[in-house]
Amino acid sequence: MTLIKSISGIRGTIGGNVGENLTPIDAVKFAAAYGTWIKQQTNKEEYRVVVGRDARISGEMIQQLVMNTLVGLGIHVIDVGLSTTPTVEMAVSMEHADGGIILTASHNPKQWNALKLLDHKGEFLNGKEGAKILKIAEGNEIAFAEVDDLGRISVNDAYIDLHIEEILDLDLVDVEAVKNAKLKVVVDGVNSSGGIAIPRILEELGVEVVKLYCEPTGEFPHNPEPLKEHLGDICELVVKENADLGVVVDPDVDRLAFIDEKGNIFGEEYTLVAVADYVLGKKGGNTVSNLSSSRALRDVTEKHGGSYQASAVGEVNVVQLMKDTDAIIGGEGNGGIIFPELHYGRDSLVGVALFLTYLAEKEIKVSELRATYPAYFMSKNKIQLTPGLDVDNILEKMAEKYAREEVSTIDGVKIDFPENWVHLRKSNTEPIIRIYTEAKSQEEATQLADKIIAEIKEIAGL
């Protein structure tokens, strides 16, 4: 049970004590701080903020608290209701709003929720602006509106459809080609808003849809992080239904994973690789992903004559480096696709549309497409943090230990060996140290992870 304030928003577990969890009082406090920050950005008569949520059990409660806090500040709220993170991001821009709040803890289990905060462009706040909001929250300078100046709430549930329309109008999305391919796709919506949005865009693309866990009840039928060990049901159903592929998203639909026609995991790391391969093949350019993402994106980018760079973990960091390098496609190796032609945000809906267009154009099976990419294997591990653990000291000692290798300290410690790499960092979203390794075989990636974990435990005295 914890409350995490970071670049990824205000995230915590429901219930418990104020200041230690995401209680109603904490939700109001941080919503009020955000609303105050919004009003500090520009001096105007009317302020407008878009608010949407995923299907978490606590979502409606938290949304009402957040929206009415903003109303109390004199801010008008556009309630887009049950939605996706990328849809809310686009709604901010399309509404010309001053900001947006998405109520979702992304891939975290059902007891978690969070306030993800957006600026007027529908993009996540950077660390500097986030720090300002935290400072406002801890102070006593929040001034609420008088009775004649209260805000109002207006409901607009059209934005998933508007989001889909924008995607289908993109030059690189070939609706007719996908329709002609006559694809059959199984969708695992983890009983959240992806169960609404993903089938809807697939049907617009003329795809036959088989739904699995697509009722937005918020009762996640498996761990909502779209990793191999959680996806046994859809892997079986793809084979049983003789489908062309499976599509899996996390609860707020910013992470995307595919299953091939044989019921094998395509690999969430390869979601971005495949979509980038398609986009780079149409228009050359640069790419960006984060330090925890596969080397395969670098290989594919260089194959197309482009330049690849890696940012610190966190969508805002990826977006900033994409802007700095004029990247035409980017994202995160956790299945997050950022396609700037649509908007600067991880978006599973545009990822699905681009991937299916590529598949239809190449006229090959998903397993055959996967076989065209360099074979890298990852091991993703974590160490639970305890109150006395000095993470900074551990990371510093690991950097010293491997000082003769290529070491990056942009975000935690990444050690690049000639044939593999390891990335150690404190999570923005959970009280853990993440240990990611990548190598040319699963055995090698696992062995490297085990070795590094043992060394960390020795330093920490665990």
C-alpha cells in the first residue's frame, strides 16, 4: 500500500490512510493542485479540462471527486467518461482545452488508481511542471471559486469514435487493404476500456472480431500487464478460433501486444519494431525508444538509413527526444507506439491500424513477419523495495563495478556489453527496482539477470 508521486502522475492504492494511499482526500488535494496550476498558466475568463477514465472499480468514485474539485475551482470539465489514455490526449487537443486528467493506473492491478496529468497539448507534464503541482499540493495557497463562479460539467462520449476517425484518415492506414485481407482477430480487453475501443476500430477496418474479456467491469481476469505469463487464455483462443492474430492491451490502452496465428507471443518489444519497420519503409526518418527497450529498433532503423536514439524511461522523456530529433515514429518497448502524425502519446489504436495495414500489404502471416526481425530475448525482473534500502547507493556501486563497460546513468544505470545489456532503475509506478536484460538467447538473458540480481542483493545485504 503506497502513494507514488512521479513523472507518471499521482498513483496509489485505494483505501487506507491519507497521504499513504490514494484516498478520496488525496484525490481532491492533487486535483485541486493541478487545477490551480492550470489557472497559473494563462490569465483568462474560462478554463477547460478534459477528464476520462479506464474501467477500474474505483474509477467512477475518483472521477467524481476530481471533476467536482475542478468545478469548485471554477474550471469547466469535459467528461469523456469511460475512455482510453490516447483518446483523452486527443480530446484535449480537439477541444482546445487547457489540460486533461486520465484516471488510470495503467498496467497496475485493480486496487491501484492514478491521476495522469496532461498539458494543453494533450501531452504528459515534464518533471519541472509536475514538481510545481506537488509543491502546490503541499502548500495552503489553493483558492476555490465563489458560488457564482463555479465551473460546470458537460458530457461528451463521442471521442473514441472521433479518435478512430482521425486514425482511419491517416495516409499510412490503408482501410481497403485491411478489409480485403479478411482478417480474423481475437481481442483481450482485460475487462477495461480497450474492450470497447479496440473491437470498434477493428470493425471499422472490416476485421472479424472475437472478443475475450471485453466487458468493462474493471474486474481484471488476469494480471493486466500484457506479458507472456499472463496471456495463456488468448494464446489458446487464437488457435481454437483459427484466427490470424490476437490483440492484447492494458487497461488504459497505451500498451499493445500481439499473438501470432500459432498462439505464440509476438513479443511486446517487437510491437514498436514492426510498426516502425512499416513507417520507415514508407518515409525514411529517425526513431526513439527508451533505455529499457530492445536493440531491435536500432537495427531496423539503421536498415532503413535512419538514426536511433534512446531516452530515459517515461513517455514524456521519449516524446521530448522525438521532438529534438524529428523522429517519425517512436515509443517504448513495453508495446507503446507514438506516431507524431496523429499525436505525441502512446496509442494502441493507431498501433493496431498501422500493424494490420503492414500485414495486409505484405500478405504474410504474423509469425512470418516476426521471423524477419533480429532475434533478441529479454528478461524482465524486479526487486521489491523495503524502507531501509538505499537504491541510489546500490546503483552507484553497480556503475562503479562495471565502469570499464559502456555505462549510461541518464536513468538509473544501463550497462551495455558487446553482446547484451542490463538496465537497472527505480520504477516510477511501483515500489520496486526494475532489472531488464537483453541477449541473443533467452538462457543468456536470464543468466545475466540472475547474476546482476545476486550482485545487487550482495551490495544491499539482502
